[in-house]
Amino acid sequence: MANEQLEELRKQLDDVNLQLLDLINERARVAQEIGKVKSAQGSNRFDPVRERDMLDTISENNAGPFETSTLQHIFKEIFKASLELQEDDHSKALLVSRKKHPDNTIIDLNNVPVGNGTQQLIAGPCSVENEEQVDAVAKAIKEQGIPFLRGGAFKPRTSPYDFQGLGIEGLEILRRVADRHDLTVISEIVNPADLEKAVEYLDVVQIGARNMQNFELLKAAGDIKTPVLLKRGLSATIQEFMNAAEYVLAKGNDQVMLCERGIRTYEKATRNTLDISAVPILKQETHLPVWVDVTHSTGRRDLLLPAAKAALAIGADGVMTEVHPDPAVALSDSAQQMDIPQFNEFMEALRTSGYLQDVRV
């Protein structure tokens, strides 16, 4: 008898589910028609006053057993889904997404394409300390056929007492050295006010992890035409990372590259945790080139080679790493930088393993 009663109640529940399904879809169809009317009128799809009226009506007519707050939560989700239905897929898609731009974005950096399937490498010192130091590294990377020189002139540091970089003087050094060796120069800018001056020296503006959600800097980077290398924030989700890139594209600069550089987790064996799965996700979800910074993600020079192999094997457009003539006396991040002989061994190991084309001059 109890089983028969249970089955009968379950049948009633199934019937109600189907009725709810029909009613929810009918509501969705009405919401779509409202969206068309609003679009024709040029009015906003979201009307907070109207939503409040509907929630008040639900509250006034609730006879239980659900709490009013529970029903309002359920209906707010229905309202949100209905609002999304009023927009077509094309209008909802981010500019960074493949829905808007199915083909890969290929960025030309001084006649070197990035994003076309040929994998590249960026190398240079963590911080620009003096011209002799940068020149020694530039000469080494040029001999390895690498076209991209990085170096930090503005250094956002965790401690206010650590070396903060040489600023504009550092950019001037990078430019002189890059011109001497025919290299493309990349460096981080942290203040929107410095962008106008910085683009006189830089071929690529880097926005670092600590500034991924510096929205004024992102918008300012969108106003320039210089390519941007955007690093993922320390604790940013992939969606937040994509939205940060959207700020730049939305302002008009579509020359954006993404860089996975590790995220902060509970693990202490490495400086950060390299989210290697982010690479194929970003390649599938966006049309932008994707780099991997193996230096900041691991923080250990003994892990740079396997991390670089993993990044290239999983489909990254390139790898970023750091080189210093004498890491022991580096003004920042000495433990994660290779010296020049180690860098040459690193490059040979990548090539003999089948990674990177041999383009040495």
C-alpha cells in the first residue's frame, strides 16, 4: 500500500514537472518577444523596477510551503536566464571569443608572426639593472635565434623595500640594446600615465599579473595600438582572465596576447602552480595567442625545461623565460633565472627534443 502511494505521488510530481517545463518555456517565449519590442524601441532590456514589481507580486501571493526568500531566489534565476534569451548568441559573445572571431589572431611583431602555429620564445633578465647586463643577455638570445627580448623596468614588488626597477631609464636601455641586436622589446608598465611615454621605447606592452584587474590600465592599453601581453592574475579564474583581455579589445586594441604564468594555490614546492590546462582552454575559447611563463610559474630553474616542454607540447604559441649573466647577484628573483650557459643548454635540450625550430643566425 505504501509503495503504491509513493508511486502515485511520484507520478503527480512528474506531471507537475512537465507542467512547470511548459510554463517556463512559455515564459521564455514571451520574454523573447518582449526583448524584440524593447530592441525596436531602443530601450534597455534589463528593467530593475519591473523586476522588483514581479518579486513583490511573488511575495504577496506566496502561500507556502516554500519560504518567500527561496521563491524569490528561484525566480531571480529565471529572470536572469530570460534576460539572456533576449540577446542573440552573437551579441552575447565576448570580443576575445571564437564566437566573434573564429580564426586565430596572428600578431606581427616586427615581421615575426605570433599565433600562426610557429612556436616562439621570449627571454631576458627579470630586471633591467644596467646596459652591460642587458646587452650580454641580448647577445646570447640573438645567437640562439630568439627575436624577443624581455626585461623589467617597472617592477611591482611584494615588499616596498625590494628593487622597484629603473623606470624610464630601464626602457631606454632596453630600446638601445634591442636596436643594437635587432630584437623586439617587451616590458611591463604598471601606471596608465606611463603608457604614452613607454610606447616610444616598447614594441610590446606587458601588463603583469598584479595588474590584470587594474581596469584603468587595461582601458588605457586599449587606447594605444601597440601590442599587449596580458598575464593572468595570481588568483584569477580563466573567465576573469578573458574578461580582463576584453577590456583592452573593447577599447579598440585587438593586438592582445595572453600569458599563463601560474596561479596561487596551497602548494609551496613551486613559486606558483602552473595551470597547464589553461592553455588549451584559452586556445579553444579565445582567438588570441597564448604564452606560458615558465619562470614565474615554477620559480625554479631546475623545472624550466620540463615546464617549457609541457607548455609547447600542449599547444602554447610560445614560452617566456628569464636569463641573467650572473643570477647569484641579480637584484630580483635570482633563484629562477638561468645564466647564459644554462640558457644555451636549455635551448639545445628543447631543440633536440623536437621543440622549437632551429632559427639561429
